[in-house]
Amino acid sequence: MPLRARDIMQTDVLAVAPTLSLIDLADFLIRERISGVPVIAAGELVGHVSRSDLVRAGSLERSLAGLAAEAVDPPEFAPASEPALVASLASLAPALAARTVHDIMVTEVVTVTPDAPITEVARLLLARHLHRVLVTEGHRVRGVISALDLVRLIADERLRTP
């Protein structure tokens, strides 16, 4: 009998609320040593957020701060230590603290059912360039399968047919 998502999914799934600040999200991801997490509201899946989403949000803030600094003094006339530029960069932390997970989360989350064959899960991860896929029933998260979980299967030789 082929392995199914339910056979290898991790059921202890960490999650965050859409109201969590981006600063708190960064702390959470670092503390838990994970790269992404489902976003849950009222017990249901409403999105997914990852370190990549956080980096993109920070890059946008830095770009906007840089543009604002250039509007005041173009870079060719302002040294890197210009107080206005330093002040605009220092303002990044409060800007990110004011934003929430809801602002940057992906709402179209790729999921599979617990009965999905592992081969389907692997093809999905490969085709969509994903690091993980959530296992859901309805809008409820039941587990998560990472690319590392599939590598572990191969290493443990659990994919061999008798």
C-alpha cells in the first residue's frame, strides 16, 4: 500500500495569528528554528507566512527609506553617514513593528489532504518550488510535510517496495 500524507506528516504544527507584528514573527521564526508557518484565525487556515515574506517586507521598507533619503539629498552629494539616511534606516524597526502578519501573508496556500499519496506531495513540492505543504481537512490544519521529511523517508529506506 503506498504511503499517504497522513503517514509522514508532522502533526505538531506551530501557527501564528494574523494580528502578530512582523517583529514578533521574526522572533518566533528564529526562536522555533523554522522558516515558515501557517496563519490561523478562529481555528481555520487563513494563510501562510515565511522568512522569505518577511525579507521581502523588510526590503520594501528599506527601498522606500532609501528613496526618501535620496529625495532629500541625492547619494552623490550625501555621504553614507548622513543623519537623514541613518534616521530613515533606524525608522525601519518601528515600521515593521506596526505591520502585521496579515499584511504580508500568502492567502492562496498550497495544501493536500491526509489521503494524498506521497508521490503527489513530492511532485507538488517540486513543481511549485515549495519547502513545505500543509495537510488539511476543510480549512483545518492537520499536519505539515516538508521537503526534509521526504528526504528522511529516502534515507530511512521507507519508500522501498517489498
